[in-house]
Amino acid sequence: MATTTMDTSVAMDIPKHPWWLTLMQGISAIILGGIMLWAPAKDKQDTWLVLVTLLGIYWLVLGVLDIVRIFQDSTGWGWKLFMGFLSILAGGYILAYPIASALALPQILVLVLGIWGLMYGIMMIFMGFRGAGWGATILGVLTAFFGLALLANYGQPGWGLSMLWSASFAALIGGIFMVVRAFQERSASA
């Protein structure tokens, strides 16, 4: 009588990266989305510079986390490395030149944000289907949609400012899903 044993790693959804990386990414997205939604004076220069600086910090941290994930899960390492370097470069530029970035953000950075959003969204969708969970998939779809919307309307003046609300909601909702997923990963690994 032949008995078959089922591999438990196939049956269980075991995270391939530490849960706290997902938690950090989710918390960062919630903070950025919350500030963009509820900043008291979005039209003032100081608030705009704070938003640009926070966006630079967010991209820089996100790029570092993408590269760290390569060591945790080497699946799709080329995309993770590319997106990590792209995020680090964009975040580093914004932090090095915040005033120039704040002036260029409404037009030039819309293109960069659109490309980044599309590529990062696609990467998050693939990660979601490869075991990162539905939170990553939802964040990926929202991010890819946001990137496509920016790319489709790049030439229209003021489009970047009008997309502020969409980006805020996407960051807030996606961040909440990522935090929930992080705690699910934590309980699955315990």
C-alpha cells in the first residue's frame, strides 16, 4: 500500500519575506496618503515642500526595502533590483533638490511617477500572485492604474496636482491592505 504525503509548504501560504517589511511599507503608504489627504494647507509652499520631501523619503525607503527583499526572496530579482534602484534614485534626487523637485513635480515628475507607478504596480501584482497575498495585489492594481492615468495625461498642465487625491486614496487604501497582510504573515509564521 503506497502512501502519499503532502508537502506542507505547498499547502500553507508561507511568506517568503519578513512580515515587518510588509508592515513598514504599509505604514509608510498610510502616513503619506494621510498627509496628502488631510494636510491643512495644500496650497501653501511649506506644505508642498513637506509633501515632496516625504515622497522622496518614501521612495528612498521603498527602494531600499525592494533591494532587501532580493535577499529574502530571489524570485523576480531583476525587477526588484531595477525598481529598487529607480526608487532610490528618484527619492535621492528629491531629497537632494527639494525645491527644484517641488517646482518640477507638477509636470516633469508626473512622467517619472507614472512610469514608476506602472512598473511598481506590475511588480506588486506579480508578487501578490506569487505568495505576497491579496494586499500586495490590490496595492499593485491601484498603483498600476495610477501610473497609467498619469502617463495617459502627461501633457496636460496641472494633471499632477489633480491626481493628488487619487494618489492619496491609493496610498491610504493600499497601505491599510499591506498592514493587514503583514499581520496575517506574522500569524502564519508563528
